[in-house]
Amino acid sequence: MEHRPLLEPGGSATVRLAPLAPEHWSHLAPGDVITMYEGRPVAGTATLIEIAPPAPITRT
């Protein structure tokens, strides 16, 4: 969560989602609502406000 240490039930916050398989998310656009799962039950919903490409991986 951006700038918040805790999100209470029913609360809202800005978060950054990093999909494990970005190619499966290519159809999403700002304004779309997605459902988030961490097992059952549903963990929450998110309204997308921005889509940004993943940062390039740099090897050292």
C-alpha cells in the first residue's frame, strides 16, 4: 500500500500490483475493476487507475 502501514476491512488505499504473468493482464485498461484473491474468500477488488510497463531487469 502506498503510504499506509495497515488497511482495515472495508478500507481503501492505493497499491501497486505486479502480476506474475504480465501477458495475462494485457487486456486491462484504466477504469477496469479486478478481483484479488489470496485463497478464499475474495481478498478485495481494485479499480485500475494507471497501467505501466514493468521495469527492465538489469543484471550486475
